[in-house]
Amino acid sequence: MNRDNHYEAAFEEFLRARHVPYVAVDEARRSLLAETSLKSLDFIVSSTAGDTWLVDVKGRRFPSGEQKQYWKNWSTRDDLISLAHWEKLFGERFAGLFVFAYNVHGDRAPLPAEKLFEFRGALYGFVAIRLAHYAVHARQISPRWDTVAMPVEQFRQLARPLDALL
């Protein structure tokens, strides 16, 4: 994890506040797997339900841009490929999870007010989606940047408040 990244720092504090066991992964270097370079995970998180999540945190503003776009959920194809490799390496008891850490700006939020988390004077809503669900519905949005995203309607149907998975 990158503690200089306010999204990841907020996520870590969210886990600490809820006494959720986790390991923050050092992202300083990419990992090598045979001839392939893998993007590092951000966290390995255990839930009380017995699930262990391989987490990639995606920081986004809510809303974002001048057009006030809500539910931005883009990722890179490298994020999907690397997280899928980590799932295979760790085995079937581990599942990839994208956590969209939405930094709330304005009067709308991705979660009800009681589910928002305050960190350093800002509000965050943590919304999670399993890699398997994201990968099936992701569509390319920029060939140049090799980015993908889910249609907002599908994302809102499949994503869950992070608390529900912990």
C-alpha cells in the first residue's frame, strides 16, 4: 500500500477502526512471476465470514469531473490481469476484490450517511466488487490507456458496501 495515497490510507484506517485483520502490501516494486511482472496488491484482508480478500483499492472522487459523473469505476486491464494471477497463486480460499474508495464531494454519496467513513476531514464511501463480477462486465473505455469500466447500472447492482463483505 502507498500511505501517501489518501484513498489507501483512509481504507487502512477504516479496517483498523473495525478491528479487521489485514496485511498492507509493499507496492514499491512489482512482483515477478516467471517472465511476467505483476502489479502488487494493496491489502490482504480477512473477514469474520472466513473469506480472505486480495484487495486492490481504486480511489475515485464522487462525483468526478466538471460534468459531475457519479459511480466512476474504471480500472486498467493490468489491474484485472494481475489480480487474477494473485488469485491463482494464493489458491481457492482467496478472492480478488476491487474496493472503490469514493471521496465524497457534494451532497450525494455512494452509501447512506451512516456508512460513510471520515478520515482527515474528508468523507469516504467504500464500495466493493469481486474481481469475477467486474471482469465479466468490464468493457474497454480507452485503448490508449488500456482502461476498462463496468456500465454504471451493472456496477450498482453487483457492488456492495464493503461492510457487507467484512
